[in-house]
Amino acid sequence: MQWDSFEMNCDFGYPVYLLEYINEHPGETYDKLIKWYDRYGQNIEKKMLKPAEQTVCQKKYGINHTFRILPL
């Protein structure tokens, strides 16, 4: 009898170690995020995902929207 198994890797496209950096440097990350939002916040487009458009990981973690930054 043969058993095959695999683990679903829910790579959401974050650069390697981004979440670790945010966790290790919360104050610096907050300051940078505020500056970024001041510049781009008005240009963020939010789109509701249809179930057929969601990946397995998005469904698993309840991610129902996608965002994109429109050109300035």
C-alpha cells in the first residue's frame, strides 16, 4: 500500500520574512504604513471575490476581497 500526502502552502505573495519583520519591528512598521497610506490610501480599489475566483487558501482563511493600488 502507498500513501501520498502533501501540505497546502498558502503563499499569499508576501516577500520572505515580511511578517517576521513586522512582528519584530512594530513601531517602525507602523510609521512606514502611516506614511504609505497617506500617499496611496485614496487610490486603493477593493473588489469582492466571487467563490469561483478564490483560491483554496483564500477560502480556507476567509479572504473575500482583493485590493489594488491605482496609479497616482
